[in-house]
Amino acid sequence: MNLNATDLCLTVDGVDHLRNVTATFRPGRLHTVIGRTMAGKTTLLRALAGLQGVDSGSLTRAGEDFLRTPVWRRDTAMVYQQFINYPHLTVFDNVAFPLKRAGLSRDEIRHRVQQSLASVGLTDFGKRKPSQLSGGQQQRVAIARALARRTGILLLDEPLANLDYKLREQLRDEFKALFSDQGDTIVIYTTTEPAEAMMLGDVVLVMHEGRILQTGTPQEVFERPATTTVASIVNDPPMNVFAGRLKGGQVTVAGFQAAHVSAHLAELSDGAYQFGLRATDVSLASSGVDGEVTYVEISGSETFVHVVVGETPFVVQLEGIHDVDLGDLVKLRLRPDRLFAFDERGALVRTPSHDLVSVEGR
């Protein structure tokens, strides 16, 4: 049974927390909602769970008006960013707590708890207290408690946000298999991390300032971002977006000029556009346009170099560790075959082709 949200709106102190949110959540699919902090992701989950009222709109499931359905009848479980466990109870009793309150038999409780702990890799931890667990293990306990309830809707609000990077990577791989095995349950997972959204989601919803900007498969959203805002949100680092012009079969952006326009841009009319280019498609070169390094970030085996060309900022993503310092004068080269074209309002008009085109720096 689908969960259908239509034009959900909520304004608090003049700020839109939800703005005409319309989405269909289907059983057996993992929906990831990606957006920056304060995008409205948590508010949306709370509205779905019945923990937050809305000003207008509708929420239905199997013909039932969910907005008028009490929280305890919504068949919903929620896992929060800040994992919540009862410190005085064992892991087993933490997971069993909602089942006992629901009046299930002792045998059924034991079966569900053991099954849920096994699914999150905590079979041998049932007798421990939360204080004896790592942060990642405590979050697994919270997830096991939600799974044990076997609800029709499972809501996860940035459950990995408070964990270290390596642990997040490990749990992502486990969660993909875990949440894909939930049968007819509707799973909705929020995150600020593009890689997490793309890796986990069957369906990705991009949210910004209370609105759903785009919904699609990970591939659709990544390869065909509907707007410049979507393009920035679903790329890490955010996609470079800058003003440019197309004239006479040539593209000029921030001093760059392609010798020949790429095939995917050839049919566009001459005029002003916004162009987008991923950080991996900009490089440091011996020739190109001059820029100044404003910031350097080394992350593991990658180096992110922030460069300003005139007044246009670029981020360059390089493999390995590179000896680049603040204030260095460098030359940038872009790949015009990888340019995304948006109109002046930011709506997508062309995506890259696979034709390779040479670049001349000016």
C-alpha cells in the first residue's frame, strides 16, 4: 500500500518548513531524501509519523486519511540521528521494549528480538548494556528495535550522521542489503550525503528549503539534475556552476573557450546560460586560464583545490596528494564535453555527451 503525500505545507514563524510537498512512497523500495541541513527532511519524517502537524495538504494510505490517524495507529517506526536507547536496559530488553508494550507473547518477543539482532550483526550482544557498546553498535540497537516492530513504514532520520567516516562507509554497505530485505515495508531514509543517497536509494528525492525539487532513480537524478540547485546538492563537492555564453558554435565560460562546441550543446541557440561542471572534470594544467588558489583540502587519497578565476570560483578534485599552496597561481583546464547546460533561471536544458572535445585556455 502506497503512502501518498500531496501538497503538504507547514510554515513556522514565516519560514516554510514544508512547501507543497508531493511524493509517493511505495512498499518494497528504499527512498532516500537528500538535502542540506534545514532542508525540511526531519520535518517531513515527523509529519509522516504523526509527530508534527501540517497547515494543509493530504496524506493517505490505502484510502485512509493519515493526517487524522493517531500516531499509535500509523504502523510506523522511526530511528533518529541521535540514537536513543534505554541505558538501564540490556540490548535484548531495549529491542524488546516496544514488543512488550504491544502485549506480544514471550516466545514471539524472543524470536523477533533474536532475528532483529542477527540482522544488524549483534547476535552476541544481547546481554550487554548500551554503555558497553560503540556508537555504531548503539545505533544498530536502535535500528534493531525499529525492525523488530515489523511496521509498514520505517523512517530513518540521518542514522549515520553522528558516526565516524569509516564506520559510516561500513554500515552503508550493510544497510543496503538490510533495508532491501524489508519486504512490503516502506523505507524512507534521510541524509545530507550524496554518496549515501545514491548508494542506498532505489528512489531519490532531492529536498531544498521545504520543497521536493526532483524525484527519480539515483542515475536519473545524478545524470539529469533538474536544476542547478539539484546539481549542487547531489554532487560532493557541489557541482561548479557558473555563467557563460554560447555563440557561433563556441562556448565561453570564465575565460575558457572550447575550440569546437560539444555535440550535446550544438543544437542550443546562441545566448547566455548557466553551465555546470563536476570537480573531477576540471584539472590543473600547464596551459589554460589563470586562477588563484584560495583553499586546499586533502581528504584521504584526494586533494580538493579551490581556485578563483576572476570572480568565478571553481573546485578541482584531484587524485592523490598534491603540493599546492594558498595564493598559488595555477592554470585550469575544463572538459567541455562534460558541461551541463542550464537556462538563466537554473533549469536543465542539456546534459553531457560522451564526445571528447579539445580545450583551449584563453
